[in-house]
Amino acid sequence: MSQASENRGPRPRYITPEGERALRDELQYLWKTKRPEVTQAVREAAALGDRSENAEYIYGKKQLREIDRRVRFLSKRLDELTVVDRLPEDRSKVFFGAWVTVEDEEGNEQTYRLVGADEFDLSKGYLSINSPLARALIGKRLDDEVSVRTPEGWKSVFVMDIRYQAPGTDK
């Protein structure tokens, strides 16, 4: 490893505007809605008497710790993220946020959107930018062949379509 690559520092953590909005909505819900509800339930359970054998109280305190842990994580994480809110100049290449359709050697097509690690969801077709396939796709053009090492061995796919959507819209 060269000296230059060691001094680069941490890689930026990218997220789409939709992903950031989802994290902010979760933070808002936890802080403004869920935490007050659980706090009230704990207060009511504590009023019932002996806390050492009060399951509602013990469970409520555990819930509060989990909510607080998630709130701290989300607050810190949102500060670290870089929102990619503009389209690339060269839309003929695959970059972060692109919808990419690939075809494997058997002719099966899959469409993925390259998104940040905090928002990947394969059921929606959202592929983490850190995944081997996404890293291999970055910078590729239509009809390019991409080889990716999988647990089953090397797999090749062809780039069939690349499209971008205006920031803030879904599909």
C-alpha cells in the first residue's frame, strides 16, 4: 500500500436525499413521538410500586435505553453523511445514485440503484455502494462487461441500462 493512499483519511459516506430524509424522519419519530410515549409508560409503571419486580417498568427502561442508543447513532451518523443531491454531468456512466440494469450470462436481468450503506434494501433494488457489484459497476458504460467475485466464484454481468432520477423523487 502506498503512502498516499494511507493518508487520504476516511472515505466520504454518501447518501441520497431520500435516504437522508428517511433517517431524519426516524430520528424525529423516535425523539418526538416514541420516546415520550415510553417515558410516560415507565412513569406509570413506576407509580405502581416495587420496581424490582415490575416487568412493565423494567421493559420500559430497556426500551428507553434502546431508543436513546438509536437516537445517538442517528444524530452522529447524519453529521457524518454527505448528501448527493445533484446528477452527474456524464450520465452515460454509472455513478452513485444511478439505476443500473444488468444482465447475467443466463439472460436474467436485475435493476439496482446504487445507494449509501445506510439505505440499502435489496427488496427495493437498492444496492450498497460498498458492495462488490456496485464497486465494479462504478464508471462503467452501456454494454460494458463487469466481473465480480462472489462466494460461488466469478460472475459476469453486462450493463444494459443506466438512468438517473432527479434528486428527491422515487423511481
